Amino acid sequence: MSATEIRPTTAGVLDTKAAPKPRNMGQIIRWLLLFAGGIVMVMPIAYMISTSLKWPWEVYNVNLIPEEPTVENYLYVLEDGRFYWWFLNSIIIATATTISALFFDSLVGYTLCKFKFPGRTLVFIAILSTLMIPTEMLVIPWYLMSQSFGWLDSYWGIMFPGLMTAFGVFLMKQFFESVPDDFLEAARIDGLNEFQIWWTVAMPLVRPALAALAIFVFLGNWTAFLWPLIVTNSTDMYTLPVGLAGFGDEADVAWELIMTGAAISTIPTLVVFLVFQRFIIRGVVMAGLKG
Amino acid sequence: MFRYRDLTIRQKQIVWAWIFLAVPVLFYSVIRFYPTGNAVLISFQEWNLLGTRTWTGLDNYVKLWNDPVFWKVFVNTFLYLLIGTPVSLLISFVIAYHLDKLRFGHSFIRMLYFLPFMTSAVAMAWVWRWFYQGVPIGLFNNFLASIGIAQVEFLNSTTNALPAVLAPAIWAGLGFQIIIFMAGLRSIPQSYYEAARIDGVSWWTVLSEITLPLLRPTIVFIVVFSSIGFLRIFDHVFNMTTNNPGGPLNSTKPLVLMIYDTAFNSFDMGYAAAQTVVLFTILLIVSLIQLWLLRADR
């Protein structure tokens, strides 16, 4: 900032009076260009959905709106039965890990924020330092561990690495800072035990942070690929991304069916986004800037 | 005899803290720290998962150093980073900059840009893979054919495949970066811009002297976040080049795919573990550079 050039001219002051008209034009052009860019951005998603609604004879036409929309592809894919399981597996796994991560991350974040005890800094730094360890480094030992404990090809095997997240601990700790100690002290005097204080007094005050974390953890587990690919063997245990990867690779599968499978694994998160849009964007900013 | 109610308030707090932390501390020890140490340990061993483990010292690292595939993969991994990060940074900044100046229809457009962030990488890899097919299947080549331009080999070409695989990865991350950039732009005090306007400074000077310097923490965050993402690229490569993972001729193979192949196709656990240690080291260096840059800021 030290090198800021200051050029005192009167031109700028005079400009402000003449400005409104060109600025409005500028606004419209800017909007149109950004809109065009936005359309390009959603094109792949639009084509995916459009193709999933096309009959085979129409698939390779570039038109976006199907001439004769059909849900035939969805019926075919669901009748096949595998997508039904993969969808169910993904829902169960993403939901269970989200609940676990929300519970433990906020409990740990709260403890590290509001309790004074020996070892507090050590625990915090230890947990934070795990952010530096990439999942890819852990998959080999996790695989060996799963093998010796018989966790391969099970829900638990897919879920256990994600049951707690260091990022969540950090995020929740930041947000518990804003909960006044007086509230907790008052609850203590009322005779609540520490668990009740956390659950009934502190937790409701950090709901926005919990929601942001929930979205991140759910999306992360819904789209997770590497670990589920490694730990599952049987088709029935696949999650949607793993199932879709194998499904697309089957030689005789047509593109409209692959697009249908892709749509099935994308539409749920898109719907969640469209419903909670403002909320999610606020959450992304919160998590991105605090985390 | 130990009785809870005889403890002081401070002692009770300590008891509660460790009750709350017991399960998480166990989790982080067993699921994070132990495996980290284990990965480093295995990297010094020769082990094919069935036979016995034998201690081989630095053999795996020497093998890696002399492996031409590793160097190819190493270059690829950094190509993903060196193309992906600047391109996505530039696009997302330009969009965020103009979106920030937009006074109407703002949240609708922001939604369009953010939607790809909510998609699953595997699903979108397949969509893009379809786009890249030759005539009469692929959308891009069909479009090129319709305006009379020769076909382009995307995924089958050793030179085009890497950018073609990278494109959807950049595309999916833009929305996130735009949102973060916009939050950064919002946090710049309006009074600076007003002062600049009164002084009649050009938009370019405002951008280079006010906006960009004040955005520095945001830029550092995005650069590091996306760099780590590109260094760990896997889902897109695996799904767009599956008939020949990382192909053609290893031209798209990133380090994580090499780790996956070595560990779960060749079952050469020691060698794969050594590769993960290299990945860890690279990521650590990138993160340390970030810390250093942020510190220089203050």
C-alpha cells in the first residue's frame, strides 16, 4: 500500500456527475457476460440431465432439450437394482459419518475452547497437525488394519476414517469462542452437569456453524472415491461413485445410461444446494475463512 | 476413597475434559497417528502383502529415484499444479471481481457458478469423458464438425489428454474460489475505494494498488488450497482414462494414481508407502511456503 499513487485531478469529480448512464450500460453488459459464463458453467450438468432423459436415437444430437423426454433410462437403471443399493449405501454412509463428525468435532472443539486442563494445548496441536497428513498416505495402513480386523467390504470399513475431522474441531472451537462463559456458569449453578451444559446450552448457540460443517462433511463423504474404492470388494457394498466408475467401464453400457447414473449421484446434492443456497454459500465463506 | 463430589471445581473440569476427549484421543491416535508412522515404517520394507516383511532400508527410495515412470508421474503431478492453479486463480478472480461490482441479479449468477462445486467428481468425469469422444459420439467434436473444423483427439492424445483431464477439475473448483474471493473483496473497506474515486485514480491503479495487495491473504489461501487439490488429483484421472489408467502412455498419471496402482494392483506395499511419503513431503513443503508467505505479510 505504501506505493499508492495519488493523483489529484478534478476529472474524477466531474466524472461522477456524468457517470450514471454509461455505468448502467456497463452494468447490463457485465451482467450479460457473467450470465453467459454462468451458462457455460452449468452446461455439463445440463447436458448430463438432458441426455439422461433422451431416447437412444437422440443421444448424439447436440440439442439440449430432448425432443421426446423419457424416464425410460431411469427405470432401466433402477430395475437393474445395483444403483438402488449404491444410492442406499451412500445415503447411510454419508449420514452416519456426518452425525458422528458433528457430535465429536463439536464436543472436542467445545472442550478445547471452554475447559482449562493440563495437556489442552498439546491435544489441540496434535489434532490440528493431522490436517497436514494426506489421506493418500493413510490408505495403505488403513487397508492393512481393515484386513486384520475384518473391516474390509463393510459399512464400518468405509466409514471409520471419516468419523471425526480435524477441520471440524478447528471450526467448532472458533465458534464456541463466541459463546459467553457466563451462560455456561449460570447453567452450572442451575445444577446441570457438563455434558448437559454442552448439549443444551452451548450447542444451540452454534447452529449455523454446525450446519456449515454438516454440509461439508456430507458432501465430502457423498463424493468420496479413493478409500471406498479400496475398501469395498462386492458390488453390493459400493458407494455411488465407486459403482458408477465400474458401471461406466462395462463395455456394453450406453452413454445415456452412464449419464443417468451420473445424474442419480449428482441430483441429490444439487437439490440440497438449491434449497439451502444462501445458507450454504454463507457456510462456505465461514468455513473457508475460519478454517 | 475417590469421590467425585469432593473434588474442587477445577478438578471436576479436568475429569470432564478427559471424559469428553477419551474417545477422540483414541481415534486420532489409532486412525491418524499410528497409520502415519506405519506408512513411514512400511516405506523401508519390502512386502507384497502375502509374504513376509523384510527390512530393506532405503531401497524403495533408491528404486523410486531410478524409476523413469516416477519422474514422468512427478512431472505430470506438477503440470496439474502449474497449469491448474494459475488458470483457476485467474478465472475465478476475474469472475469474482465483476460479480462483486454487479448491482442486480447477483445471487442468481453466483448460483450458476457455484453449482459445479456441489457435483461428484466421478459423475462429472464421466460427463466430460463423453464430451471428449470422437464424432459421432462426443459433444465437442460434434460441435467442431458442425462448424467445419477438424476433429480433435482429446483423451487419446499424449499431449492433449492432461489438459483435457484437468479441465473438469478446474471447472468443479471455480465456484468455491469465486465465493472465497468475493468474501475477500467484501472485506476491503469501502472508504479506500471512495478515496481513490475522489482522487480520480484509474481502475487499473485501484486494482493493482488497493484491491490486490489487500486481497493477499485470500489469494494465498486459494493458491494453497487449490495447489494441494491439484497435487492430489485422482478421481478425474482414474475415471476419464480407465481403460488405461493414467494413459495414454502414462501421460496423465499423477502421483496418487501411481500410489494406488503400486499398492492395490501390484501389491508392492513398501514401494507404494515410499511414494506416499514423497507425496506427504511435497504437500508439507507447499503448506510451509504458505505459512511463510502469510507471516511475511505481517
